Amino acid sequence: MSNDNPLFALAAIISSGVHTLNDAYSQRGHSFPSLTEPFRPGPLDDDKDVADATHLIVAAAHQIIATVRKPMDTFLDYAPAMYMSRTLGFADEMNIADLLKDKPEGMHVDDIGAKIDVDSVTLARILRYLATRHVFREVAPNVFANNRLSSFMEKVHPIEEIKPKSLTLYDGAPAAAFVGHATDETFKSLDNFSSFVRDRKAKDPPFKLTFKTQKTLWQWYEEPDNQWRGRRFAAAMKGFGDHIPSSAYIEGFDWQSLKPDSVVVDVGGSLGTAMLVLVNAFPHLKFVVQDLEPVIVDARKFWDEKAPELVSSGQVSFQGAGNFFEPQVSKQTDVYFLRLVLHDWPDSANEKILNNLRAVAAPHTKIVIFDTIMPLACPDEAGPPPPPFPLLANLGLAVGGFLTMLDLQMLTSFNGQERTFTQFVELGARTGWKFEGVKPGMLSAFVFSTA
């Protein structure tokens, strides 16, 4: 068996990864979670070695399928992928995972259809489509049950209390929230994707064109009829944020090097959750959560609940400000902190954001940008070490899959983008910020100075 042969090499990666997973769980006295059983949090969900092995398995599995399958068969899978979005969105809207909760024996489509007022024959076709792709499980003819994937879409509230479009519908249910967001406003915006991309002068993203609005997505979420969507989006993003270890913020910059009472301004900080991590780790610093006035109202409530003593002592304060494109109100600051801000905007807008910060920066001011780095699918000297042969440099769908999807979602919703390492450095240089270094991670930390 030659490692120069791509098929053998991919198979070896999968086999090695499976052994790594099995050994990790066996050492803890656990079996690897079953696909047929509902999801339950496990002791190795956040284990780095397990995550690394999983990425390699997923990357190799997708690549070996793409290699051995006839090209036409692959396109017969890829091109009609809109049915996956639509059926997942339907399942979320109808709360089917919640109907099947705690029913390992499953429910017949006649009973499911009666509860949601949907024709059972059509419903069976939809659920069978999903079950064939391992979302839900057909346990007997026309009888469906939850499995590890579908159960992850369950909402927190009991099925009897679920009310469509309620503000709290998706609280605590990040998977369902992401499915709802992706298959609703994002999916609908794709109607204008091609026309937007082909128009070199277009500035309004597909979202604005589809919903016939001049408001940004954030402003649109504030409309009375869309507030539940905004809350859903927040729940989805909180789920993503919860997977970012606190060490990413703590280790992303040498905070200990700052003098006592140095000020860190969280620009566009929302509730200031990242500052809560930092203030506990570096009590010698002062932190300012800066955002639009309506957001600051919610931020104050968050801190009144989580750490009111830090607010009353003045260690944490709040600053209502205009949008990113107005002059920065916090001047001569020690550190400006931007988390997942720049990917929402095109380069022209980000140049204004960073120029505004540079205009009021002191000689010692630094800017720390936490954002994702878009990895290339080919070898890149500026990128991470290459993975095992013959995997794509960005690990294909295991890593690059999410980030390339997120990149197109930014394009669709905001005309924003996920940026490569080089694009971040160049953006800093164009706005008077000198690149000092980067700490790679789920969210990478770019550090720039005025020098």
C-alpha cells in the first residue's frame, strides 16, 4: 500500500483518525456517540485532539467521495442542494424535532401530519429526504425518530409552549436558530446573488435587493415584524461564540504588558461578553463597552446581572456611540478591540472604520482584531503548515467548508467578506496601522500598532 496513491493515503488518514477517536473515548471509559441516538453533551466534545482527528477524517472522507464518485453523480448531489436548505427550514418551522423529542420509537407520519396540519404522504417524502442524509431516522415504513443530528435542532421550550415568531423561540437553541436564519432571510437573498455579483458597480448586497430595503440587516432586524428574526440571529451567533474558548481572547494579546488602568475599548462590543473574560483575567485594566445606544441598554442589563460590582467600581463602563463611520469618540485609547466587526463590511467601509481609529490614536495605541482567517485551498506560505497528503490546504469541507460558506454569507447579507492573512495586513497598511503579529485560532488575533 503506497502513500503516494491518493486513495490509499486518504483511506489511511480516515483509519488513523478513527483509531484516535476510539482510543480517546476508550481511555475515558466511553463509547463513541451513536448517530442513531439523540445528541447528548459528552466529556470530549471540546477536546483538541478529538477535534483535530475529526477534521482530518471529515476532510479525507469528503475528498475520497469526490475522487471515487463519477462527476455526474457529484453534480446530481451538489446542484439540487437547495432541497436540503428548504427541507431543513421546513423541519425547523414545523418543530418536527421537538415533536419527536423523547420518542425513541418514533412517530408515524399520519400522527406528525395531524399535529402540524400537513399531508402525511408529502411529509413522509420530506422526512425521508432528510433521513437519507442522516437528519432524522426512519425506524419503520413511514415512522420517523430523532437521531444525533436532528435532535440538535430541538428548541428549549416544551412543544406545547412553542409559539411561532416569538422573541424567545430560539433562545438556547443555536442549531435551530442557525438553520432558521440560513434557510430564511439568507436563502431568500440568494435570488439576487448572480445579478449582484455580475454588476461591478453594485453596492447594495443581495439581502437589500431581495427585501427591497435600504436598511442594513441590523436595522432591518429592529423593525417590529423582524425583531424575532434578530433575536434568532443573536441566538445563532451566541452558539458560535460559546464554542470560542476564553483562552482565545486571553492569549491573543499580551494584556499583562499594559500598565495599570490602561483602557481597552471594545468597539462594536454588543453586550461586552469578551470583556467579561478579559476583566476577570486582567483586573489591572479598565474596559469600555462601546456600541449604539439601544445595544448599550442591553449591555448594561447584561453586566448588572453578571458583574454589577465591576460597573459600580468603574472598572467596566459603557459608551453609546454613533456608527463605525462617524468619528471615534474614545480618544488616546491604549487598545481598541474589534471582534467580528470587519467581516461585516467591504474594504471601502473598513478603511473608514480603521482610519477613524487611527485619527484619534495615541503613539502607543494598539488595535487588536479578532476575526477569522480565510485559508486558501492551495498551499500558502502565509498559511498554517500543510495537512497530510493529499488533503486540500484548508482541509476542504472540514475547515474551509464553513469559512467559505461564511464568506458567501457575508457577501450576500452585507457585501462583506472573510479575509486572508495577506488581506488583513494590507488593510492595516492602507489605514496607517503597522502589522505586529497574529495568533491563529478559531478566531485569530491580529495586532497592529501606530508605529
